[in-house]
Amino acid sequence: MYRRLNPDSESSDFRILPSILDPDIPCYVEPWNQVHTKIVPNEELHWEWAQQNISRRDNILGSEVRLLSAFVYEDYISITTTSQKSYGQLIHCRYFDCNREEIPDSVYQSFFFPMNVVKCPRRVGAKYVSIASSKYAKPQQPIPLIFRAYPSPMHGISVCVGPLYGPEKKWLEIAEFIEHYKLIGVRHFYFTIFNMNEYTRKIMDEYTRTGEVELTVIQSEYANVDWQFHLLQINECHQRAKYHSKWVINADIDERLVMLNGTLQDLIRRQEQSISEINFAVQRVMKTDLLPEVYENDEQILREMIFTKYNISADVVWKAAKCMYRPEKTASMYYHWSYIKYPGYNAAWIGRNQGYFLHYRTTSATGIGSGWLDHANYKNFQERPNPITFANELRENVLRKIKYVYDRRILYCEELPDAVYQEYIVYGHETFHCKFKSEVENEQRKKLELENSTMISRK
């Protein structure tokens, strides 16, 4: 049964599916969701690659198969999981309507490829999906489909950002990273976090609020996570970016792409249609200190920005090169480049005189790959000119964003209307936590007197 909400628009036809749960509240199926496909595109090729163990990597043999995210494209669905041990294994796709009721006769047998991804055909009215070991086994709790059935990508260039984890506060690094890439033409960012302290989460929430960041939170069963979980982010972001972004830069939070000869858009336009991956060389820069814990003042931010603080670097090399790629033209991704592309597509390698990645790599002995300083590929360390040509604008943009999020002041009692302040008195001084300006001035004067007396006593 169909109901036309607007008789003048063919695109407003909604199909109505009855609900067993509540007959008075049926499921309205949008035109885009009235699609049924029998197979997954390139499924035979995926199976052939899986049998050859192409791109196979079993990082954690005891990892649970937890549903992570699901994306609906024009002719198939991708479901991502947290499994790192299921490559090539058979699994069954299960489909559910708007009320999370399973759609009858909709089960489809699929398999994991790449590592933690299951691809399924479309089903009419599916709003949630899940997986199960068999047609009759109890499926996991269904997760909602994220719309990606766009006729053309929404974004030209985006960034898939490596996963964030660990105790170090990365609030300044995140702001600097995003503002840097915005200045070279990026307009969308896919972030993934395993755990994050509350202070850093403030800057992430701000960029999410403005629509610049799309955030994936991975709930793992493990108390501690490290680089072994990086491929979960790589594969999830690959599926998330398909048909949503035309090009995706694959970069960690400590990596900055710099262009030396023309813009990134110019570089893309010069590529042949068969190019689905563009690789860049890397220059390692020594990062010798921890990031700041909290915001103090403007001078601190200008001093602690990574791109101004560190300039001792090695030569530009192809070791651990990084890439940008076309998500829908790529079959499987590795940490730095693609494992395999679909037939007819190739990679390009860009000369170091056109652009490369700056990698601000920690020198901490406890950091990942801490022995990199002794590697033969990284040599000739010296102080070099900063290749970033928009340094002043970058400083201004980072400082503006940091101050907006972290520059906080107290509430003055004088700011409260009299009626509100009377309530304030009735209900107690702690209700608003306000202070009179005279109180603040007295506190500041006493603090200054104490500091002066301390300095005198030391002399």
C-alpha cells in the first residue's frame, strides 16, 4: 500500500508496512528504502580474494564480534564489527523494520571481507540490521542503518583520522589538526575514539556540533587498547566514507599533509580517471614533549602548537608513505595504503617537490615504535624551515577555536537581574556560584601581594 504525501511529487511516495507490534503505528518506507537486491556487487571477487587471504590480518584472536556501524548504499549494505579474527568466515545478514521487528524471509548468507566487514544486499523497509551465525540463530541487537545512498558524494575531500586512545590530552592537537586540513581544502573529518578524557572531549564535541566531525565511538571489551586495534578504524572509516566523500586522506592525528607546488585540488584534477589512490612521502619530525594538560592563556597556545614548536626533522622518505584514496574504488585498506583496488584502478606516487606528510613522531621510549630514531631510513636530522605556508592563519584559527571552547570565566553577581538574584539569596549562595567583582579584585590583590612577598623573602 502506498500513500502519496504530496500529489505533485513522485519522490514523495511512501510505502506503508503494517506493524505486528502496534497496528496503529505502521512503518513508513521512504522511496530510497524501497530497494531489494539479490546479490552484493563484486561478491564473487571478494570471495576469491578471501580464499587467497588477500588483506587478511588476524590481530586479536579472542576478540568478540560486536556490531559497530552499518551503512546503506544504493545497491548493498556494509556492516562493520569489532572482530579481528573473522576474516573469510560465513555469517548471515538479518534485517529489521522501523520497529526492530525482523523482516520475514530476508536472511542472506554472506562472509567477512575485509577483516571486520560484512556486506549484505538491500531489503525493502530495512531500517536496522544485524548478523548471526545461522538463519535461525539469535542475532545481536540490531543497529540502525546510516544513509549513504547518495547519487554523488557529499564531500570532495575528507580525512579518516587514526583512532584516538591513551591518557594524553589531545585537545590542542585535535584543533591544530582540523584547522590545518581545513586550510588545504578539507571540509569533513571522520574521527574514531576508543577512550578519551573529558577535557579533550570538549573540543571534539565542539567540532561535532558544527558538523565538521563525524564521530565513531568503539566500545571494546578490552581494558586497554593500542595499535592492534587500528585496523578497526581503518575499515570502519573506509565503509563510512563510501559515496559520502569522493577522496579520503588517510592520516593519524600527528600527521599533516603539506602541498608545495599548487593546491591539493589541482593535484587531484591532474590525475587520470583510473587513479584511485595517491601516495605521498613522509618526513619525520621529532616531538620531544608531552602535549599541554589544560588551557592557560594565549601565549601558552602559541608556544605549544606542534607546527611551531618542533622543527628538527629527518629527510623526506618513502618509508611508511601515506595516501589519499577513492573509497568506492578500493576493496581493502592497510594502515598506510590500500591492500587491493578494484580492477581497472591504479595508484599514483607524488614527487616530494609537490607535497608530503609531516609526521610529528614522539621520541618517548614508551611510545609506539619507539625505536624509530635508530632506523636507517630516518637520518640526517637537522633544523629545517617550516614548509607550512599559512602559518599565521593557522595560528589565528587554532587560537580562536581553543579560546571559544576552553577560555572560561566566573559568573559575576552583577550580571544577574535583581529578581533572579533575590531567588539566589533565598536558595543559597552556591546555587549560581557567582562572585561580586569587588570580591574578585580583592582576591587578585591578595594573590599578587603574596607572590611579591614570596619573591622578597627568597631574595
